[in-house]
Amino acid sequence: MTPAHDGSSCVLVIEDDPAIRDMLIWLLTDEGYVVVALGDCLRALTYLRANRAPDLILLDYNLPRMCGADFIRAVRRDRRARDVPVMIMSASLEAERVARKLDVAAFLPKPFEAERLIALVRQHIARPMDRRRTRIYACVVEQRNGRGAPASEQQKHRNRVRCYVAQTVGFEPTT
């Protein structure tokens, strides 16, 4: 079953080792991310074709049925998913060399520390609360930029911004 991602940042995890996959699910969901975890690249490609693109792909390099490099090439050919950052995890020295050639977002050598993984994920996608703050800041800037409009339009704009901020964060902003 695939969880719906409703605005929360989504990480697609592709890892064939169930213990590592479960650990990644636990770590990432604990940080507030929606996680879709699959055991091989072919299933991941099927998922990508049928669903909204994730915000990040966390990929084990050595997988059955399709290697990480072939998967990345296939993703780069997919118009909807080509810009999704890909992080490779592997104990293989070859994987690190290939990661540089394929221009992936990051390479995470196995074994890795949980803190390092979370730091890299945060570096490449915003956490849900961070995205919310960014949208609020954008609304405040937009409100300030609307000051050249007629007074009635400015008031409508301020009300829309206030409603958005109140719904998003749960408090009424002061101007």
C-alpha cells in the first residue's frame, strides 16, 4: 500500500535489505517525512510512473534485477522525475565513483550514522515545517509588495494572507 503525500515531503527509499529498509522508514517518518519504501528498482520505476514524483530518492546501489546506475539513467529519462534529487547509499567503492559520474545529489557510504543521513536529507529537501515557514515568509513579502495597489485591493490581499497564515500555523499575524 502506498501512502498519499499530501504536501509533506516524500522520500522514495529503494533498499533490498528489509532491516535497513525498516530502519530508514523509522528514521525518516520520525523526522516528519512521508516514506515510500520498495525493495527493487523495477518496482520503483513502476511507482514513479503511476504516482506524483517524490521530493528525494534514497537508493541502495547494489540491488537485484537492476543496478542503481541503470535506475538513475531511467529516472533521468522520465520527464516527471528527472529533477528529483537522488542519494546513493552503498559500501561499494565502485558506487561512489559512479555516483560522481551520474551527478547524484549525495553519496552516503554504508555503514552510516543516522545523524549523517538526516543531515543529507534535510540538505536536499525542506522538512514540512520549514516549507510552511517559507510559504509564510513569501506571503508576508507578497503582502508588502502589494502596497502600490488601490486601498481596497490591498485590504483584500492582507485578508487573504492573514487567512492563509492563520490556517497554516494556527495564529493570526500582526502587521
